[in-house]
Amino acid sequence: MLITVRGELVEIPSLTDIKQSGKGVVREGWVMLKEEKVKYLPWTKKWLVLSHNSISIYKNSKSDTAQWTILLKDIEKVERSKSRTFCFRVKSKTYQSTTVFQALEISVSNNMDCYEWMDAISARILSNKVSGPMDPKHEVHVGVDNHGKYIGLPKEWSILLRSSSAYTHDFLEEPKSVIQAFDGYNEECSYQKNSPETENQVEMKGSIIQYRSPVFSPSAMSDEASLHNSDSTTATSSYDDGDQLTLNYHVSKKISKNSSETSLGSSNESNALVFSANNKIQPVPSIPNKNDVASNAKLTEKQAMEILKVSVTPKDPNLIFSIKHKLGQGASGSVYLAKVKAGNQVYKDELVAVKSMDLHFQNRKELILNEITVMRESFHPNIVSFLDAFLIKDRHLWVIMEYMNAGSLTNIIQQHKLTEEHVARICLEICKGIQHLHARNVIHRDIKSDNVLLDKQGNIKITDFGFCARLMDRSHKRVTMVGTPYWMAPEIIKQQKYGTKVDIWSLGIMIIEMLENEPPYLREDPIKALYMIAKTGAPSLKKPELVSKELHSFLNSCLNSETIFRATAAELLNHTFLRRACSPKSLIPLISFDSVKPHNH
Ligand SMILES: Nc1ncnc2c1ncn2[C@@H]1O[C@H](COP(=O)(O)OP(=O)(O)OP(=O)(O)O)[C@@H](O)[C@H]1O
């Protein structure tokens, strides 16, 4: 079908075409909708279909011809709306032409459905803004010529380096260190395109530049919606209040070592980092091999799904929990605050945190298994407890965790000046959690303030086990480059064999965060930060004179480039500095602020 959009003829495929095309339907279901400006028009029930490049409105699920199609590239933003319960607004870019609507209000059956529609549309809007190359292949061999210049750098790396302050005399003086940091990125390139997340990224064996999925602020509704048929979920859920939602794009660049390892079933390890918009970097998970996860087998996607299916509780979580609002957005999904519905005796807490992941958009399902397995097995007062997991329609995985009602240590660091007694308490609790993991030969690999959560009683716990690795035994070492660059130990960056002590280095960096509000080199480009860590080793404090001897000594025990001289968690627990720890109660003034405001990006 041809329609006119801003004077241009645009071909709109029929629903049969969309379904038969390789990309297919991303999401479809019944909605109530109306055009915002046209007040007198009633809400009408329509069949909404999201494809990779458009949203189409059909009379019902059997109609083949769209009544209306909106190209995603014409959408300016997606935000929560208070016009109706479980409602969101799709706002088009302002055009002169009257052929394009200004804003569509879409109401669905429950809060989660609303978020999932918004997330799905937003991810697609982003992927329509950034399109990656299709299927190029080439060999990349990086080297240094006689004049000290790089030769053979992948184009993406050149761009990154050129746009990076790292491409200055520092790097030009020591290109070998740069190459050492990038070592392993020199294999055959391949590009992947298959999910909102991967579609937003150019991926090759040497690097992935990823534009991360949009992040929403939390929900804004007030009462239970009347249920109308939605294909997306069948049960109702109730929610509490919240604020207006707006859509933001968090752009991130992701770098991984071996994209071949991203294919499921590979037992190799991957080097993966996400460079996020605020110059923080998040890791892209490595494919677990036989030492990761509990499983000793190479997992295909199908096998991972089979294991997931038997690992979850076979119930509809919507009948047990009501979603209140969004707490935050992670790389693999969104985290919501949820209330356990009345009459449920299974969960002792009234409030829980729900991490919801759309498996359709997860091409590394083993990592989710990794997270669930380690959390489930790591029951400890300093590790966020796993409570349950559910799978909705074999697609939406809900991981239920204990709710940490004071948010992350990052929030606290940003709002308060911590005393050494506070720092000692936090280190003591985190060391206990790390020791518990290390005693089980588990390396967390992503210790940082973002992954330390607190509650209002002053309890401190480690979370985010997506990147952890299990060693065969304590003498076993790994080489995978996983972590968040600013917190990464030099041996990981240099691709040397490493063990549990990488977590101790990251703890040292987290102490610097607590003292100076941010880790060293945060203001540098991630690539330069990697280089600086590899080159400099232990970073210096900005104002060492303000720090006690005990804390200096503790920090030095963590931040020793020579791993044999770096302390173990057990050794740190005996360090005199930790004897200065304040009581958990003394942390309460730090968390009395509204630290867990609904997610508001
Ligand atoms: N148990 C919890 N209680 C309270 N807030 C939580 C809990 N778990 C996560 N959050 C919050 O939700 C947000 C996203 O968490 P998540 O673990 O998904 O983030 P991430 O580590 O960035 O993502 P990913 O694990 O997908 O890479 C964070 O801001 C975190 O503080």
C-alpha cells in the first residue's frame, strides 16, 4: 500500500508482508488509542503492530491493511501520559504537513505492558536512527610502522581514537602500549544485526560500537485499568503513583574482543565493554564457558532456553506481584519495584525488585543463566538475594530479588562526603561478600559503587552477577577481558591470566570513588583510561595528605599491580583499617535522603 507522508509516497507493507519478512513483527496487541489533539474523538480499540521501522494500526488482528502507519524515524519521543491508565504518548516530530499526527495516546492493559511497549518502540526508534553496515568481512592487523604510526587500525578504532583525547602525544609516544591494550582485537570482522540491542551496534571481532537502548523514567499512574485484550500479557497488575515519563537516549559504545564468541554455543571467552554516555563504561558480558555458570556444557540458545524454562517457577508473576514503578534501567532489562499481592505467603518481604528482561532481545541467554545461578547459589548477608524467577510466554523473564530501598552506593557518594569510618564499614561489608564469592571460586569482575546496593537499615550488598566467572579451582586463571574499564585491574587490560584478585583491585578503585567521588581517569576517554591503567598501575590519590595511614595501607593492599602482593579478601578482613568501621546505624544519615526516587532519566 502507498501512503503520502509529508508529500512523499511511502510504501507500507501489509501485515502479511511484515510477518513474512525476515524482520517480522516486534510486538503486537490490542490497545485503546486516540489522537491527542482531537479531543472530541473517542478512544477506540485497535490492533497495534510494531515492526522494525514502523508502528501500524489495524482494525483487528485479522486485518491485513493498516489504517494508519507511523514511520519510527518520524517519532520524536515516547513518554508516559496521564490521559488514561496505563497510557503512553507517541509524539511525532513537528512537521508542516497535516498528514502526520502530532501525538498519539495509547493505552494498554497493565503497567508492565505499558513499559514494554514503550521500551520496544524506543529501542526501535534508536535502531532506526543508527544503522550498521551489513555483512562486511575483513582481516584486521594492527601494528606500528617505522615512524611510530599505527597501521591497520580498524576504521572504527581510528574514529574512536581520533575523537578521543587519547589520540594525543601520550598515545603517539607509546603506541605499543595502546596496541597491548587492544591486543586481541585483530581478528576477522563480522557484523551482526538481530535485536534492538545488537541492531544498534556495529559489532566486529575487534570492537562493538553500540548505541544503547533508550532509558525511561518511571511510571505515572494511579489506579487499576479496566482490562482490555492485550496479546502481550494476560493478567492485570496494579501500581502506585509516579511521575511523568520522558524518553532519553543513552548512547554507549561497546567494545568486545571476539564477536565470534557472541554466537551461542561458543565456549570461548569474550572481551566486552560498554562505553556509556556519561563516560562510564559497562561490560558486555562474556560468553560463559565451562568454567562459567554451573553448567559444564557448551550451551546453544535452545539449550539455554530449556535450562531457563526448568529453572523458573511455572506461574504467572502478574498474579503474585503488582508493579509499582521503575527503579532503573540496565543493559539487559529494566528493574521495577513491585509489591507482593495480598494473601501471598511465599515471600517474606512486602516489596521486591523485579528485573524484567525480554529474551527476544537477548542473544546471550547464558549470561542470564550465569546471573541467576550465581545469585541463587550465593546466599549471604552481603549479596543481594535472589528470590525467584518466572518466564512469561517463553519470552519475558522476571528475576525477583530482594529490594534494596536505599539505592546504590553511587547515589550516596554523589550526595555525601564519607568519613573514613563510613568507608571502613562499607569496605568491611563488601570484603565479606567478596570473600564469600572467592571461597566458592567465583570472581565478580564488576565490583564498583553502582553494583553495591544499600537498604535503609544500613545493610550493604553486592549485586549484578551477569559478568562473574567461576574458576575450576583457586589456582585456575582466566584471560577474558571483562569489567568496567575505570575499575579494571591492569592484568585484565594487559590480557594476562588473572584470578580472584581482580575484584580486590576494583574494591581499591571503589575506595577512591568514596574518597574522591569518582574513579581515577573518569574524565578521560575509556580507551585512554585503559591505557593509563595499563601504563601507570596503581593510581595516586588527588589529596593523599587527607587520608590516614591505615587507609593508605588498606588502599595499597588493594591497588598493587603485582597480584602476588595484592591482598586477598580474607587478608583485608584482618586489616587494622577495618577496625575503624562505624556501626551500620551510622550509615543511616547518609541514606535518609530520597535515594530511591523513581527512575528519572
Ligand atoms: N535489588 C534491587 N533493589 C533496588 N534497586 C535495584 C535492585 N537491583 C537493581 N536495582 C537498580 O536498578 C538499576 C538497574 O539495575 P541492573 O542490575 O539491571 O543494572 P545494570 O547492572 O546496569 O544492568 P545489567 O545487569 O543488565 O548489565 C540500577 O540503578 C540499580 O540500582
